[in-house]
Amino acid sequence: MMRQFGLTALVISTMLVAGCSGNGPEYGYATPKKICDVNVAVSDVQPLLPPGEAIKESSRGTPGESRSCGMVVDERVDLSVSFSRQTGEVDIAREADDDYIGLRRVSLGGAVKSAAVADDGAVAWMACSPKPDQPQYETPEAKAGRYTHLVLEIHTGDGIKKPDNIKEWRAHIEKFLRAYVPELIEAWCA
């Protein structure tokens, strides 16, 4: 009897581990642990990605100044993250209102001066001086336009299918935003 219980427990624990990894039978890909070379916890990003067979990251940008990455699941961009250096302060929650559905302010504190979450993404504006090995000025040859901030834009979903539970979907977006911002600051700010 003890042997049978041990085998049953092993099967159940294996099923739980497979279910928690986000890579069950409907997920033919491994959930990324980095987006735009910034660390992400699988538990923070997986709820924003749909089931599918394959995932790849499409990336572009200027080293040390800007980066834009799209997480492409089965040939659809389902999550995109963009960030870029800025020379002044802006209220991104107000400026991005036309680019998102139902954008509402959230407070992240610390270096983040303005942030908001929407039905289809999130934004954040943070104080951020570049690291010494990164570009310091918008126009380096004239030493004009010193970089002082970083703007982050997140777009979620494929724009076709609406989430079943928008409140839960927004909670996943906010959780991702709150987890991504400190890792972005660690990677890009002095």
C-alpha cells in the first residue's frame, strides 16, 4: 500500500510541476525568462502569452538608447515591450491616453514618476541616468540633450481576441509592469 501511495504522489507532483510551468500540452514553447535582455519571472509573463506551438523574440533598437521587442507566438505578436531614453520629464499616463484602451494611473513609487495600466498594456516614466558605458546624450558630439529618464511601453494581446475577464487581464498586466520595472532599472540605470 505504501508503495502505491508513493507512486500516486509522484504522479500527482509531476502533474503539478508540469501545470505550474506554463508549458502544458497547449504550450509547445518554453516561456521566456528575458524580454529585451531584461529578466522576467515566468509566472509574471506567462499569463500574458497565449497557448501555441512556438515563440520567438523580434527585436530592434539602438544600443544603450532604445529597445523594442515583440514576443511572437505562432507568427502573431502577442506581447511587445519598448523602452527608450528621454531628456525631460513627461506625465506618460496623460500623454499615452490616446494609445491605450481604458488607461488608468497606478503608483509604483521610487524612480517611477508616472505609470498607468490599460486593457491592452501599460506605460511607465522613470528617472534614469545611463550607466557609464551607455550613451549619455541625445546629441553626443554637441553634448546636448542629457538623458535623464526612461519611458517604458507595454502592449498586450493580438488586438483581435478580447480577454474573457478584463479585470483579471489588467491585474496580470499590472503584475508584469510591477515586476519588469525594477529589472529594467537594474539593467539600464546607474
